[in-house]
Amino acid sequence: MKAIADDQLGQWPQVSDLQGWKSAPVGLYEVRGIPQNFLIDPTGKIVASNLRGEALEAKLAELLK
């Protein structure tokens, strides 16, 4: 919690419950490594995951048309 406050991450949604790999979101979102990212549409559906660099930029451009 101190790191979240120190890094001023409080304005961003946090899914960590500080339970590490036993955390409920780990199973729900099938997290297998860190870092991991998800693009979530306004309805809450995961539309892409684990994109980096040009692939991430292309998907964002596609979704934000």
C-alpha cells in the first residue's frame, strides 16, 4: 500500500489484494507472469492481452477509430 501511495498510483484501478499468486484476479484473468497487460472495452470484455510495442499501438489505433 505504501508503494502505491509513494508512486501516486491511487488514481489507477488496482486489482492487487496483496495476496500475490493466491490473489483472485490471478485465477480469473489467468495471469501467468509479470508484467501482463489487458485491454478492456467499455463493457468490461478483454479485447486483447500481452501486447507490446507496435502490436499494442496497432490494436489501440484499431480500437480507438
